[in-house]
Amino acid sequence: MELTYENTMDLKTFIQENKQSFEETLLLEAVNVRDKIEEILYIGNIDLVNNAHELIVYIIDGDELSLKNFAQQEGIAWASHSLTVSFKLEWIQAIRRTLWIFIQEFYEHSEQRNIEDLFEMERKINNGVDDFLNTFFIRYTTYKDKLLKAQQEMVENLSVPIIPINNSICILPLIGSIDSRRAEILNEKVLTEVANLRITTLIMDLSGIAEMEGVVISDLMKVIEGTSLMGCKTVITGMRKEIVTEIIKSDIPFNQHTETLATLQQALTEYFKE
């Protein structure tokens, strides 16, 4: 490896003057990542090679604040685009190894070799890389958890799609399966919306539900009981024979204020006549 070196150079200048050689060595060290560089740039607009040079400057300068800010930015970017964390770890470790290759070259060219300087350099380089990794993974994890929580809340809201028709009537079309977890979310969301929107009539359409276990039916009755206590009448539409059969088998009584109609269209027609 032919490198440019002058006695007046410090380590940072030495690496900058030999930028191309540094990048070539880095790519050789990052066996699994080098073929993913263009893909990562396309997916997350993350330029791994240029970012490597930026990180090296912060490490060599001992700029802890800029290094941690940079690590946090990288953690957020990596989490936002769901990029593989193992690639990031391999890339940073490849940077560490490449740095040490060039540190060795730098000291071999240098006429003033000082073992104390080398030990100090070892501490600075390794601590800098470790600080970056620690900050990156902490920020990655916390931001990823935040994204997952936001997605979970969105799914929960979509699973209880209360649609206002006018100032007092809302429709709750339920689709898919209802388990105990969704019934719990249903109870919380419905009671909250009944209170917030001052709903007096809730039309709960079950035509999109093919089957429902007895324990879930019991949970659904609790939702209806709760809305009744808040002064809201529940109208159930679209019950399939499988659900009716399960209700009869379970011997679960309906709330006396609950009305059942064959279809959602029938309920809308009757209540808008009023």
C-alpha cells in the first residue's frame, strides 16, 4: 500500500491525504456491508463511506459532543428505515480495524515514535468507537420502541373505527376476529368516545365478524352495559347465525336497552327517519 506521508502531518491529515486508500481498505474489511452500500443509500439516504470519514474526525479530535449527536442521528435514521443492525455493527468494527491499520502505517513512517502517544491514541480511538456504538444502539432502541408504540396505537385505533354520523349517532363497524385483547381495547375506546362525543346511539355492525367465542361475547356485553350506564343506546346489526348460536349456547342475556336489526342499512334508515 503506497501512502502519502510528510513529517509535519498529524494522524487526521495523514488519513485525509490517503482518503482513497483508506476507503479501499475499509471496503475490504467490511465484507458483508460493501455490497449493501448503494442499497442503504437508496433506502435511507445514508452515505456510509462519507459518514465513516465524519466519524473518524470526531474520534481523532476527541469531539465527544459531536460524536454522540452524530450517533443519535444515525440511530434514528437506522431505526426509521428498519435497516439491519448487524450491518451497522460490522461497518463500525471495520472502521475501527481500518483506523488501526492506518495508525500503524502512520507510526511506522513517523520518525518520532513515542510509546506513550501510542497508548493514548489506543485509548482515544477505542473509547470513541465504543461511545459511538453505545449511543447509537441506545438511540436506535428507544426510537424503535417509540415507532412500534405509535404503530400499535394506530392499529388499536383502526381496530375500533368509530364513525360519527351526526351529533348523537355513531357507527362502529367491526371486521375480522375479536379476541380478549381486542375486546379490552374495544371497551376502553368505545367508552372514551361515547364520553368525548356525547354519543346517545351507537350502531355496532357485526356483519364483518364470522365467529366469536363465548368469553368474547361476554366481554362485548360488558361494553354494551358500559355504554348503557353512560346513557348511550346500542343497536347491533348484521349478526350472523354462528354468533347467534354461540350467544344462545352461552346463555348470555342481552342488555334490555339493546336493539338488534338485520342490517346496517336498516338501522341507518330507521334512525335517520327519526
